[in-house]
Amino acid sequence: MEILNPKILIVDDEQNILLYLSEALEDEGYSIVTKGSGKDAVAALENETFDLLLVDLKLRDIDGLEVMREAKKHSPDMVVIMLTGHGSLDSAMEAIRCGAFDYLLKPSSVQDLKTSIKRGLDKRQDDLHQKRLASQARQFARAVIEGGELANGIDDSTPAAVRITSKEPTTAADELIQVSDVIVDVKKHEVRRGGELLNLTPTEFNLLVTLMNNAGRVLSCKYLVKQVHNYELSEFDSRSMIRVHIKHLRHKIERDPNNPEYILNVRGLGYKFGT
């Protein structure tokens, strides 16, 4: 997710500083709103959404820490950079403890300020991207738990941030895969265990093929999600999604799902198909 035309709120009770900073940052393509008091800043935060707050620590009415707390209350992901002309270790620690991304002493060079702002907005972009991925994973897992299968794993409503370009399957169309008494006919999309035809969903079939193609090898949940759904997720987010598929697949392929002989869990690492 790219933050287009980031919106920055600058709060300082010195008008010359407000003018100087706003002009310098507008030249970088940022959308700038300036406020000359803490109260005006709090009012703006209640009515508008900002990507970044640049605030002086020592304001005449409300100090910068209080403005930052209000900002975090309305938008926990907002980046906050604190400016002060009277810095101390204690004030810096307090600002960071309250959630400030950076703490700069006046007078700071414009280049230092621009660098700090870019780093902060990059971090915000990464955080929002990860939240979108995690949210998509939870929605997908919930749909599976409730008994639904998403067509091909992804549809047009899936955010672009989580779409992965599809790739050709690694197995040939006429390939037969056999491990123990389980046989998969990839071309016919059939699975038999001891001669018995099993009824698997497309997701379960793809998961089984991936496991059997790597029989005896431990595969991480992240790898399995990538192969089965073409999703790029963290191992943590992948775990709950794959766990549901594994449970359903075991009930169909295992003679005793509570004591699996085919699909084995390797604690802390992932799953493997037993040989």
C-alpha cells in the first residue's frame, strides 16, 4: 500500500517556524496543515485524518505530549515526530515512551527533518501493509472455517497488496504421485487411498499434492499457503489458515484423524507427509 500525497499536521506556536516548515515540506509534495496552538491541533485531529504529526514539545497552552496522546487516540498508526528547543534525556525518553517515532532538537536542518519524515512514512506504509495482509488472512480463514471455499483462493475484491501473480504448476498434467498406499492422479484430479476414491476440495487437493511432492520433508505453514493460495503471509498468519485445511484433509485421508499416519505435524516447524 502506497501512501499517496501524505497529509502532515505541523503544530508550533512560532509563526515563522510554521511558515518555514510548511514551505519546505510542501516542496516535497506533502499536503500540509498548520496549527499555532495545542487546542487548535486537538480540534483538527478530531475532524481530519493525518499520516504524520510534527509537533513542538513546549506549546503555550497544551504541551506536545498531550497533543501526541490525542493523536494516538484518534489514529494509533499516526507517525509522530517531536521538535523541541529545550531537549533533555528525560523529555526524549518520555516522548519515545508515549509513542513518538523521532525526537529532534531545534534548530534541526531541513534535510534531517525530511529524512526523519520519510523514514516515519515508510514505516507507516509497511505497518498498514502488514495489517491489510493479516486482516485478509483472518477473513480467508474465517470463510474456510464457516465451510466456504474462495474460488481459486482469490477474487477481484482481494486487495492488490495481497495478490500474487499466479504461476504454472510444477507437476506435469499426467503425473501420478504415490506415497505408501495414497495415489494422486493430477490429470484426473483424483486421490485414492488403498483403492478408495476420496472426495477432496480443490484446496485440499492442492495441499495434498504439495505435501506428497515433498514427502518426508517438513514444510512451513508460510510455504504451504504460498503454494496452495498464492498468498505471501507471515508464518504466524499462515498457521491458523493452514491448520483448518489440515484438519479437514486429515478427516478424509487418515484412518484415525486423531492419530495421523500420513499428514504429520512437526511442532514449531510445520507439516510433512509421512513416508
